[in-house]
Amino acid sequence: DSMVADTTTTATCGYCSTGCGLRLHLRDGEAVGLTPETQYPVNLGMACPKGWEALRVLDSDERATTPLLRDANGKMQPIEWEAAFTTFVDKMRGVQEKHGQDSVAFLSTGQIPSEEMAFLGALARFGMGIRHGDGNTRQCMATAVTAYKESFGFDAPPFTYDDFEQSDCLIFIGANPCIGHPIMWERVLRNPNTPEIIVIDPRRTETAMAATQHLQVKPKHDLAILYAITKLLIDNGYVDRQFVEGHTNGFEELCEHVSQFDVDTVAHAAGVSVGSLEQVAHTIGTRKAVSLWWTMGVNQSYEGTRTAQAMINIALITGNIGRPGTGANSITGQCNAMGSRLWSGTTNLLGHHSFASEQDRQKVADVLGFDSECIPTTSSWRYDRIIEGVRNGEIKALWVIATNPAHSWIDQADVKELFGKLDFLVVQDMYDTTETAEHADLIFPTAGWGEKEGTFINSERRYGLLKKVRRAPGQALSDFQILRGIAHYWGVGEQFAEWTDPEAVFRIMQRASRGQPCDITGIDGYAHIDRCGGIQWPWTEADAAATGSSEPPQQRRLFEDGRFFYDDGKAKLIVDDITPMPEPPTQKYPVTLLTGRGTVSQWHTQTRTKQSPVLGMLYPQEAYVEINPVDADEWEIVHGDTVTIESRRGKIEANACVTATVRRGQAFIPMHYAETNQLTLSHFDPHSGQPSYKDCAVRITPK
Ligand code: SF4
């Protein structure tokens, strides 16, 4: 039987940042099936439906199998790779010559391995003179990055998944792990400490239903709520004075800032009781190991950075960091969001160095064997600025890699119109049917998860291995091979002679990490990562020498010695004023629209997950909107009706889901539907540039 496996191997899942290990059942080196890996320290034998279906989506008819070029009649025509590469080089160079070096930009992803990200960033910025490129991680983790950098002195999520089981009080803010990170939630369910579970979320999410305390705050009141809780912690003597003195700066400013917040007023405005805030403060103050967790409800907000820092402040002033079960912990979204943070080389120089520092530029140039002159002295424009550049004609050619902005970027109608303004759009993707691919002039077909090698870094800083267990269809190549081709045809093949394969680039990354908080010089290649069930950063040469032949411990957290990454070793407590909601509800648009993950079975814009019939059965194919029953009565809407949802930017239809998960005056639409971002308002967190997807004003009427 050709389906009977003769061996197995383990690889990290390529959807979410949990980074589960999947055991691939191989026949003659090709995967014929998979099961969750029981020995992997992340998922302990569990996987969500997306992971279970990871192979199925590779076999789709919608796979891109050959390069395609738009002809004079507007039709996409198959071409050979050589023609694809020369067209790419001619067009991109042509645009640069005509409109200036900076008129070409790229948008990449958190879905490809670190080695491909590092190669893309280095090739584009140091080889091709493309100064501007950013990733879809701007939509996902940028806020957490900025918050950590400013608070800790480095972008460093402190936790390890064991903390889900060690904590005796878990606080989830703007996070719905039941749906968004189901295996992490399973780890919470294994917690033996009868933990208090506090959820702060405008929706009564699946996680909120399982919580012991749910603060169903009105949208965008989380920052004020956190300041009010901080005030209560200070006023009630729940501060760990010794920790504050020894390990933080800014406590006096923090006290002064939060003293302005009247708890009654904040509670009333946020739609929660004073007693509920007091109870949260009391719980934090009296539990032994408190952990705070956040995802996109915080990150995707116009004041997301300060909200994340308000959580970090609470962990710091109560001494809930660096011990088992504690931490202010950002759960990342994509499988390699952290790879993008450390290795994309766009807004941070390789290994989270600084473009502005001459010393850093020289260090990285030496590591790469490049002339330091080729390293720009400034960061790339952020995603929103690149889009703005397309709008005002500064960007004329765009190269989009493994992401689907025509669906996912905020205010999608605007993005679609903008793509029409480009002289040349290149889309590099596994599928040539995405909303963005429809606008492309040139398509590069790529290998996907399971068809190439590299490393992903999960939410707890663990490097996990991606493995090649399938052949990519047709002429599709890995992003790595495509980058090799581009380097050659661009004429910089010599400069990148050392970048021969993913593991060679991993060695370069190790050298670039030396001396950084994310130092991985102690890892002995891919085989070592494979043997250990992944390795968390940092793992330095000194760590490796100190442990001799034994492997790194399987669960490691940061800041156990209370030292942060600023020169004085102290963390910063950062506070700010509250920003008013940019588009508050009005009489004409009386409803605040929330967006987010709607299911465990779909991923992002459904590019991959819609290819699985099984995943399709687990989720409605048509868009739906959650509406509160009292609102539905008033608007004469019955469950299942088709309704119209209209914002100042767009109008869509969806099926009404009448449910008390949302409060009156709010509605929720999952982000997986193409329609959702026709409604959203283009506005951003000023510190991180992350789009604020969850607070635009709409009106809902029966169709
Ligand atoms: Fe695990 Fe996330 Fe993959 Fe599901 S999608 S199997 S939770 S890594």
C-alpha cells in the first residue's frame, strides 16, 4: 500500500505562533499523513484542526505551478523561470531608473522561515538597493515589539509555555486563546493550581465564558481600565516595593499618572462595576504567580503600545516577572512573527541591531562579509507609509511575498484602488488565486510549508524546524530558491555566494546574533534543534559550554535574575494620556464594529485553509455578523437574516447571528471574510504603526 508509512519525522506547524510539533508519516521520503507529536514540548500530543489538515491544503487545484506574466491583453500567461527572473529584474530596475531608487518596495510576511526572511531583507536592502520593505507582522506583532523594546530595552517576550500551567492567576486581555491559540488554552486547562482566570474583552468570547472573572468593557476602554487597576494596586498596598526599587525606573511618574484616574468614573465609562475592578486588583495582589497575556485586541489598537505597557507595568510593580507562572506575555500570531521581528532586516537590522548605529552596521557588515556602505543608515518605511507611498506615487513597483493585503490590510477598498496605481506588482505565493494575485503583473509560484526547510520561532522564543516532506507542484520553487535566482539575475550572486541553502543562512544568523539578547551561537545546527524538540533563544556558546554535552532545558523564561536589557539593568514603567476614539458611534453609524478570529478552523485570509474541505465544514462559508438580541429586536432583524453593514467607507452583506456575545451597540465580524476590511477605518498606533482594526463605526439594517 503506497499510503503505508515507512518512517516518521517531526516538523513545526506553519500556521500559528504556538509552534506545535507535527509528526509526519513518510513513505519514500514523502509525507503521506500526520499526527500531533507526542514528544514535542509545546503541544504534548495535541493539534488544532488547521495542523491536522496541514498536508491536505498542499494538494489544491489552486496551487500556483508556473510563473505567470500579464500580457498586453491583460491575461496571465505561463512563462519559464528564466523569463520570469529577467522580467522581474528589467521591470524593477526600470522603475528604479525612471522614478528613483526608492520607488520600489516589498511587503512580506510572518509565514516564511527565518532564513528566507533574512535572505529577503539582506538581498533587497543590501543587494538590490530597495530601502523600503515591511511585513504583515506590522498587522500582528508590531505593537508588542515596540512595547517590549521601550519597557525592557529589547523585544523580549519573557515567558515559556510552562507558565500557562504554573500560574495561579491568568489575565487575558484582548485575547481569545480558546479560538486563536487552542493548544495554549489546552495548556491552561492542564493547570493544577485552580487558577483564577480573568478576561478583559468587549466580547463574551469562548475564553470569557470559561473565565472566573470577565470584565466586558466597552471597546477601547482597556487602557483606562488598566490604569485604574494599577491605581487600586498602589492604593491597596499590593506593590512589591523591593522589586520596584531594584529593577524599575519611573515608579513615581506612574503613581502620579494613575492618580488622575477616578476609579468610579473609569468603571462607569467602561460599562463595568467598581467592584469588578477592585476584585481584579485584589486577585492580582493576593495571588502568588500572576501572568498577563495579550494578543490582537491590544495590539491592533490606536493606543496598543501604551496598553501593552500598562500590562507590563502591572507585572513589574507587583513583581510578577521572571518567576514560574508570571510575566507580561505577548502571544504572537503567525508561526514566524518572531522570525520577522529578529531577522527580516527591515525595521531592525539583522538580529535586532540598529540601522542608526554605526557600530551595529559595521558588526553586521563584518558578519556578512559586506561593505558597510551597502547597509542603509535608516530603517525601512513602515507598512502604512509604504501604502501611503503607493497612494501618492512615490512607490511605483511592489513585490508582495506570502501575504494578501488586498484582503487583510485595513480599509481594503482603498488598497485595491491603490494597486491599480502601480506600474508593476509582483506576487510571490503558493496560490495564484488570492485577492492580491488578481492584481498582479507577475506571479512567482512558491513551495509552501512541508515543501522546504528552515526555522520558525514561536511565541515562547523557540526555534522549531520546518522540513521538506513533499515536492512542490509543477515549477514552484521555495522562496529561498527564488531569492537565489533573483540575486543571480540582479548581478549580486557573488555578494550572496555564502547564502547557498537555509542552514548556511542559519549559520550567518547565528554569527549576527552574537552578543545580542537573542544570541543563538550555542545551537549546533538544525540537527540540534531537531534533537531537542526546538530550542528557545537565547542559547549562547557560553550556555552550551556550561552545560557540557547536556541539552538546553526544555522550558526557559527570561529575567530570572531581575536584570532587563537597559544598561542599568532596570525596566521602564511607561505611561501616557488616553487617546479619544477616532470614529466614535454617531446617530447615523451607531454601532462599533469589532473584528477578529472567528474560528479555530480558518487562518487569516483563508488562502490556505479554504483549500481543505474539512476545515470548510467547520466554519460558515458566508460572512456573518454577531448582533446583540436587544439591538436585533429594535432593528427588526431575526437570526439568519441577511443584513447590510455600512461604514463611511463601504457596504457589505452578512448573515445575522443574533447572540449575547456582543453588547448592545457593538457587532463582530470575523476577519477571515474578504468583506470585513471594506468597512474598517485606516488608522494606526502612532508608536508601532499597527492598524487599529477593531473600532470603526457602522450601521446595520435588514436587507
Ligand atoms: Fe498548533 Fe497553531 Fe498549528 Fe493549530 S495552527 S496545530 S495551534 S501551531
